[in-house]
Amino acid sequence: MNTITIIDYGIGNLNSVANMIRYVGGKCIISSDLDTIVKAEKLLLPGVGAFDMGMSKLTSSGIKDLLNDLVIQRGIPILGICLGMQLMTQKSAEGELEGLGWIEAEVKKFTFNGEMNLKIPHMGWNNVEVSKDNLLIKEGEHKEHRFYFVHSYFVDAKNTTDIMCLTRYGHDFCSAFSHQNIFGVQFHPEKSHKYGMSLMKKFIQI
């Protein structure tokens, strides 16, 4: 079983993610040390907060360049959660910095007219619809797939082949994507009980 290296770049509740991985039988370490991260067998990029702050921290720490090597050149599997997913795209309406650019997508802000009566951020439980066969969420495994969300911005994926899951909040948005060894989820598996545990088990097994 590969050890998952959870990247500590100063953003996100790392311990809750680590606790879930261990709870479902996985092994993980939390690290910001480049010499440790470079040895990673599998990666997890968490994150809560602003896009530009996340990119600034990844860049200034040297982790951005290292991730490009590990993920793009070496093909190490990586899972991005919430902001971690958004950082994998090309850009965000939330900031001005370029994203990692691994996925052809951009991050947009939820905007609703008054008739919808929908609050921002999108917060709480919502259904997730599987859009394509993938390694993390299996159609029919549960009666439904429900995950916990907290976000004001969403990923607009340009290639439908990258969209792993869709969720409706005013309109359909990409709540999970996958492209080769790269996986991203907008929701929080570590807060999503049995559905999150099922997803994390499958990431452990990749």
C-alpha cells in the first residue's frame, strides 16, 4: 500500500483529512518538506481559502515546481480537495495568478438572481451525479452519492471528458474531475461520512 503524502502549504485542515485516510486503513504523512515530498508515492492537495493565496504559497515554497515534476513528468497520482481542486485549473475569477494548469478549466463565482433564493457560499450536503466511469466514485455503489460542500466558486471544465461528477446548485457544475493521474473534488470527503470514506478507500487503492 502506497503512503499518501498530504501537502502542507499552510492552507486547509490537514489533520481531518489524515484522520480519515487512517480510519479507512490507509497510510499518510503530512509534509511541507521538499525532500520528503519528492519521494511521494501518492499525493493529496487539500485547501480552504483564496485562490491567489494558495498559488502564492505553492510557488514561494518551491512546491509548485516540484508538483509539476511529480504529477506531469512522473505521473504520480494526486487528489485535490476543494481549493486544491481549483488550483489545478488554469485560472480563477477569485484572483489574478495563473493556476497549475493541469486541467483545461477555469474557476467561476456562483451568481444567482433573486428568484432562485440560493445562498452563497454553497454550503451543506448535495447530491453528486457520476458522469463517467472513474476510479473514485462508482455508479450504483450507493443508492445516491451525497457529499458535503463549502464553496463560493466552482470549476468550469472545458473538456467534458474530464468531468467525473456533476452537482446542481442553481445550475450543473463540475464537482469532480479526473484526467489520467489527476483527480479533483470540490466537496470535502473528510466531512462526508460513508460517501467520503468510500472515495478515500478507492484513492488509496489506485
